[in-house]
Amino acid sequence: MDKSIKFNPVKFAVSILITEGAGGIGSVFTFGAIPTWYATLARTPISPPNWLFAPMWVSLYFLIGVAFYYIWTKGLREDGNWLAATIFSVQLILNVLWSLIFFGLHSLLFGAIEIIFLWFFIAATIIEFHSIDKKAAYLLFPYLSWVSIATLLNIAILFANP
């Protein structure tokens, strides 16, 4: 943790609970669809195995929560911090919405469109976080990488399942 800011266990726990909670909401749409609907789709050879999704997302949501914690401890009412927290919130909502659209509504096309917006909001979050706390920004790179892969897979699955 940053030595210049005293560790706040309540803010840390709330930050993790918010992000893992978003993951939990998304998993409501994902969990049942993976062994049923998703299993019936034609996928690419680079599609990750189904068992990888849960541990990957739990880990990513933890990193996302830690990143938010760093920003929150800098003060959300500071000049650029409010914008960063707002963009962060939008990307987290878009993250949940992608699960709803892709897995819940079984919409490959709208899932592909939505995940592109998600990717840009994650990138914007990284840019905003970087101006406040570089560690917070760096913690989001695995998330951006995974969503980049998910974006390519979503588009590939869209074309493989006309």
C-alpha cells in the first residue's frame, strides 16, 4: 500500500465488495448460460476453457477494487478524482451490462457493440487514474488485456454464429 496514505481497512473492504459485487451481479447472467447456451455456440480455437472464467474474473475484480481504493484514498472530491471515479463507475456498470446482454439476452451483436464501449471506458479509467495514482492505473492493465481478448472473442463468435 502507499506509504503516504494510511491504510483504511473499511475503504479497502468496501472497494473490494463493490467490484466483486458487480462481478456477482454479472455472474447471475453468466453462470447458467455457460454450460447451456454458450456451450452450443461455435467458438474459436483461442477461446479459453469455461473453467477459467470464474477464477480470472474474481482475480480481476479484486485488482479493480484495489485500484479504486487507491483513488478513493486520495479523496473523491479532489479536482480530477471525481471525474475518475465517475468514469470508473460507468465502466463497472458497462461490465455488468455486457454479461446481461451477451449471456443473459444471448445477443452476440449487441454484446460486441457494448464491449467496445466497455473497452474505451476502461482505457479512459486508466488514463484518469494514471493522473492521480500510477499504481491504480497499472492495476487495471490485466483487466484491459482480458477485456481486449473478450472483445475479439465476442466478435469472432458473432461471425462464427450467423
